[in-house]
Amino acid sequence: MKVFNTKTKKNEDLFETLIPTFTVCCTNDNIVEGYKGCAVYINVSAENEELAKNIAITNEEFMSHIHDKDGFDKKYLQTFKPTGNYVIGRVEYFEGDPRL
């Protein structure tokens, strides 16, 4: 099945070029709200890791779990390729463990 790709201005096979998917996470206890071991994750579809971090920062639900939104730096974010079943755009938040 052929579809028109607006970026290349050519007809291509469907799924010939796939956009990579990244999981962006922040696990810093001083940055993420919650107990020790807290973390926030989001799955995004982006061309590269830098763009994935930018998409995560602009997501309101993802940033709602971050303490200091004004002084937040992208150096606290990690990206990796997700495995298994995942939903693009879903934010997962782990509050941590109060016993730690």
C-alpha cells in the first residue's frame, strides 16, 4: 500500500519509515515529587532523544510531578528504547516508598 510522505514529497510503502519511540524518565529524588525511589516516565514518539526530552518537558501531566518547573534542566532526564507493550503519551508515576 502506497502513501504520500509529506516530508520527502514521495509515495512510499506504508510503514517504510517508522518514527522511533523513546521512554523519557526522571528518577532524581530531589526533582520528582514523592518519597525516596520516586520516578516519572512517559513514552513519546520522536526523531531523536533530544526531541523526545523536549516533548516530555512540554507535557503538562509529566511536568506536574516535577518540583521546580522554572529551574528544571534537561540533564535530569534519561531516555531509552521501550520494550514490551507500551502506550505512546501515557505518563507513569511511581510515588516511591515512605519506608526508605
